[in-house]
Amino acid sequence: MKTKEFVRSENNPGAILNIDNSGLQAYKRHREILRNVGTHEDRIKKIESDIGEVKELLQQLVTERFK
């Protein structure tokens, strides 16, 4: 049995294999994009945290300076 995107396995006649390489590549690209989004979200959260710390330190400096 052979169709456009599937083929029956010769080693296991009950198995049908997907041979749609463009679909596989699209899936891999999508998976990589999702990984990158997660990495970017983590970096953004870290930067936000760092900015919050800097803000607190500046407030402490200003408060101590003008006592």
C-alpha cells in the first residue's frame, strides 16, 4: 500500500509509516520555536527581577543620601 504521505512497512506489514518529510520538518521547527519562547520568557523574568533589585537599591541610596 503506497499513498502520497504513507507507506506500509515491509518489515512489519501491520505498520503504516508516515513519510511526509515536510510535515516532520514543520513539527521540528515549531518545537524549536516553543523551546526558544520558553528560554526567552525565563530570560525576561530574570531581567525583570534584576531591574527590581536595582530599583530597590536606588531607592535605598536616595533615602540614605537625603536623610
